[in-house]
Amino acid sequence: MKTMIIAGLSVLALSGAATVASAQTTGAAAASTGTYGSIGITGEHSGRTDTNLDGVNVRLGQRFTPNWGVEGEAAFGTNSDSNALGKYRLRDKVGVYGVGYVPVGDFDLFARAGIANTDLKRPDAAPKDESGTSLDYGVGAQYHMAPSYALRADWTQSDYNNHRGTGSTGTLSLVKQF
């Protein structure tokens, strides 16, 4: 519950700052509305299993205004990592997020919050930590290199239901606006 309150307050604070910033913004970031897609690399650290799992991340989003949008994401694992119980591998992670943006020149600062589901391949004896449904929230920035391309970096925290632990994910992506 504390996590949901923090995420909600962050989005509200961001919306107030976005309203002020949008009146003063020029450049590529100010005109950023419409559909976008991205592909990137992701690295996730899981706290309880103490594993580091990499993957390929794809997103599809819709930016309704320069300050608000939604996006869906899917990640697929590319490596495995082991602990005392055995080997772990990210099968997939899918999620949907609300995104608040603050355009600043050719940059966008953003915060996002949503729900995701993570599927880990794990040793048979291992508990189902860092898997299942989670509340995700995070922050990031993207740089508009050209009118329809941006480079994006973000960090997302996952709080798993039923006290199954937490995970943190860093992603670096190339974004294409359509």
C-alpha cells in the first residue's frame, strides 16, 4: 500500500510540474505525441534470489499529449544466472503502464507506474520469489536525436504480490515515433 501511495504522489507531482514545463518548452520534445515503439536491452536484479538476468525489451506506446501517455512492454530473457538453489532464467515479463512526461528542450523526463507479470524459469525446489504479478514504478529520460528517433534510459522497481520480493530493472532503448 505504501508503494502505491508513493507512486500516486509521484505521478501527481509530475503532472503539476509538467503543466508548468509544457508552457515553456520548445524543440523536438514539445511536439512528441502519437504512437511510438522501442527495442532495447534490459538488466534485472532480483533481491531474494540474488540473480542478474538480462533480456531484450520491446515497447509500444501512445502519447496522448506532450505530458501523458500509456505503454505496453514485453521482455524476453537472454541469459541465466545461478545461486545456491540452482539456475534462473527470465522467460518473459509483460506489463502496462501510465506515463507522465516533462519535456525539457530535446529531452523528456518521465515517471511511469503500472502492473506487470514476470515468469521465471527456476529450480524445482526454489520458492516463487520475484515472479508473478507486481506493481511497477520508475523514472527515466529520453533524448530526441531526430524528429522521430530518441534514445531512452529508465529504471523500474517491481514489488511482487504476496511478499515475493522486489526486483529492479534498468533499460536502454532506441525509440521510433510513428
